[in-house]
Amino acid sequence: MKQPIEINDEMLFYRGHFDKIIKLRQGRPITPSWCLTGAWCLTGKPDTAENFLSAQEKSNILNLFFLALGWTRISEYEKAKQLLNQMLPKSQTPFERFVFAQAMAFYNYFICRFKNAERWILWAQLNLNQSLNHHSFNNLGHNNRPNNYKLYDPVFLRKPLNKVTSSQSDFIDFWKLLLFDLQSHIYIKRGKISLGFSCLEQALSIAKTIKNQFTVEAIEVSIAIYESTYGFDQSKSLSDLIKLKNKYKNSNQFYFYNLSLEYIRRLNLNGNLAPAEQELNKIKKPIFSSSLNRQKAAWIFKFSHLLYLQGKTEQALNQIPSALEFIKSKQDLLLYLQILGLKFKINKKLGVTDNAQESEIKKLIFYCQDSQSLSYAYRFGWTQKPVTEDPHAHFFHQWYRQGHKNYILLKKVINNHWFSLLADLTPTNRSFFIYLDVLPKYALLFDDQKIVLLDGLTQLIRQSLLILSKQKLSKADFVQLLWGYEYDSYRHDSLIYSLALRIREILKGSSVLFEIKNNEIELIQTQVRSYEHELHNKRNEVSFKKPDDHQVIPTELNFRQIQILEYLEHNRSINVQQLSQLLQTSKITANRDLTSLLKQCLICKIGRGRATCYSLSKIQAKKELI
């Protein structure tokens, strides 16, 4: 019969029961002392740990290690640096060198020196290997060393441990867990995403083996955030974020707020602005009552970005100094860089040129050398090295390099519901804004609650919205501009109210924007613009000359007409019957589109009667060849 394993203070610590260790301390001393130090520091209370430790206990390298980690996590980098300096002369054995290298990697990771962090973590891995070979961890909490435990294989960290006691096994696994966990984050920041995920899986496996639920939760959250950030399955990653949020909704650990902030980013990206604001308000109080200044700055950054998406550009800009107050500009470089990037974007939209700020952003990007910052630089043409492991990096590079005019890229943005990418193209300080023609019969509506796709726009509704953009019209003026008829209330009121009903149905939750009152029609505080694509611009730039040498500049093309021209670029001709099937519209509508293109000299008519077909005009065909 197996004897039950005695759970001592160390094993409680390895299993992540930090709150229980702190509670036990009230009745008796915790042995060894570094378990209590680690429990306090890993729950954000390094000041409590430092006040509790005696002078002799502070000299212990593991106490110094956890104190350095604790101060680093709450951005007290000077205090962390002093502790690291104290650790250096104590790093004599391979295990002590491992602990010091791990602390240095952690510190460099947090101050965004990712290249240095990677060097330190590799040195930590080497020294942990040596410490296991030489059993140099013997005097750090264990009375018995492993029997004949020799490993010289470089993949030793992935092999099961044999011939060691349960406590020793947990001890070794705990330090392997710390190594793999930190290594994964460093690799991902360096752009080695596949390798980083592999390390995360190893860390998760070890955490489950030693039953460290605290770390299991943190790693699960990290995996969900990285899968969401780096463009893996979009619907699954969002679903995973929501599941984990519900699972850990009662948690007050720091990683829960990281999860919430990533969820808010996804809500903003998809244009769900009202839910994003609600989520920000939920976590505001606990974040600002904690000691994690970096998360306070991150909260204000997300709030500022939300204001920007809501069209409150000036308010967004005014929030940025508050965010900068909570971070150390020389250490929290990555967050500092993100905040500066948002400020740079807003200033650019407002037409403000700040060369000094642009230079500072470039300097920080090449200093940090992380994959996301280098992607940012590549999109603006500041570097020629793109990120290759991010599945959607190539798409975003194209998009930010004026790819928003490309119909194929735009279609991908719409299909993935990345609506906020189009917010950069809207006017500053807007209330409501509608982009027509983002896709055939589709428009995007921007307001301070949402960015939503509107479906079912007919040519009549489209023209009505354009006419009413930024102006109030009488019924008579509206009828004259829309149909070209003199207004007759008996004949036209039913048409107007029928059209109003259809417009309100399309506007969905924003139907109150369309108002008919006191014989006047208004689209309240709403600007309307037709989205311009590359092909659209290309057509409108072409000019033709008639025999009388007068220029005829083509009028605006609709989506059907653009599709007709695209089809004729690759096919010799088309007739009305074929066109009706291609566009899935009536023959009357197809005839109208062809007539419009004929008037603009973009196509020519061939044959008569039933044999009539249409092809590109000679001039237009020549332009396409050029």
C-alpha cells in the first residue's frame, strides 16, 4: 500500500498555492523562506516580502531572485537592478548561475531588450543542464541528491525524471517550468512564433504534471492571447478568449487583465465599440487599485484607441499623456512605443507633422527588435525585413501600404470583420459616417457605439444617402434631386415613406439617423462618402477625346460597371443575357449599365438585334495593355 505523500511548504509553492502559503505564515514560519518570498512576489507584493525578510535571509540567492522578479513585474526597475547586482557575486555553482541568468532574462524581457533576453535564457538553459549533471542544487532545500542522475543529452529538459524523490522532482520541474515559460515569451517577441508555441506547450505540460494551477491558468491565457494576436483561426481564437474570460472571471490575477485587454482589442478590431467600452469599465477599478503600473498605462492606451475609433480624435489625443505617466519610458519600451504610435497616427490624421516623434519611434523600433515593432516599421517602409511567421503579417503589410484601395484586400477585411482598419480613412471628429460601396450593395456605418456592415443597398437608397449627406432637404427638393420630378404630395409621399422605411431597415440599430419631420428629410449628423477602389480611380483618371476635341471625363462607376470592365479585360465580349446572369440582376439594369459605359466611351457595341454584344473600346483596350 502506497503511503500518502506529505505536502510540505515547498510542494505547496511548486503547485502554485501562494495564497495558502501566505495564510499559513500567520500561524508558523514557512520553510524555506524563499517559498514565502516567492508567494508574495508572484502575487504582486514584493514590498511585503522585503519587509518580512531578515538581513541574513535577504542574502539567500533565491530570495534575491524572487524579489528581483517581483519588483520587475511592477515596473520598479531600479530596485530590481540593485538585487541583480547583489546576485551576481553569489552565482558560483551552475544552479546559482542558472537562477541569475533566469532573473537577467526576465529583467531584459520586461525592459524590452529582447535580443539580450534571448542570450540570457540560453545561458540559463545551459546552466540548468550543468546543475542537473553536477547535482549542485543539493543545498538549496533538499537533503538527498538524486542517485546517479546524469544527463548530457541537449534535449534533457524534455525527458522524464527518474530515480528522484517526489519533492526533488517537483523542485527540478518547477525551475524547468520557469525556464520554458519565459523562453516561450522571448521567442515569440523575437518573431520565432512556432518555437515559442512549442515552449509554451512544454511549460503547460510541466505545470499540469506538478499540479501548479496558478501557472496552468497563466499559460492557457498566454496561448489564447498569442493565438488571437498572431492571426490564427479568427473565430476560434475569439471563442477561446470568451471561454477563458468566463472561466477565470472571478480571478484577480494579473493575467486575467491581460486576457481582458486582448479581448477588448479584438472587440475594437471588429467594430464592437460599445461592448469594448463596457469591458474597459469592468476592469478599470481593479487595475487602478493594483500596483501594476504597466497595466494601468495599457488600460488608458486601450481607452484612447477606443475614443479614436469612436471618432473622438481630440479626446483620444488628450488621454495619451495620462498613459505615459504610468510607465517608465526608458524601460517599458514596447508599451511606450505603442502609445507613441497611436499619437503619431492621430497627429497624422489631424495633419500635424512631428518629425522628432517619427525619429523617436524609428529609434525605439530598432532598439527593441521585436517582431511586431519591425512589422510596424516595414509597413511604413522604414525597413526591408518583413515578419514571416505571423500568418496574416503579409496581408497587413499590404493593407497598410495603401492596400485599402485594393478590392481583394478590402474584401478580406470585410469578410473577417476587421472593420476598425477602415476607421483610419474616416474624417476626424465625426459623429456618424457611412462608407458606400465597400462591397456591392454593402456599406459601413461608423458611430460611437459600433462599426457595422449594412446590407441590401439599392441604387435608389445609395443615391438617397448621398443626397442627404450633411444637409436637410424639403420633400420637394428631395424628390427633385432623386427622381427629377416636381413634387406632388399625393403622388410622391407614399414613395418617400416607403423609401424611408427601407432605409431605416438597412440602418438597423441606427434607424433614428433618418428622420422625416415638419415636411423636411434629414440624415442626422451623418456624412456619406463612396469608397474608392484602385480600379474605380483608374477608370476615373482616364480621359477620352471626341472628334470635336472636347474631353469627356467618365462619371462615377458603380460596382456592376466595374465588374463589367473587369470581365471584358479577360474576355472578348459579352451580351445582355450573359451580363444579366453574371451580375445576377435584371436585363433592364444590365442594359442601363451598358448604356452608361457606352456614353463614357469605355465599351463599344458590336452587331445588331439579338446578336448585339459589347467589348472594350479600342482606346480602353489600349489603356489596359499599357
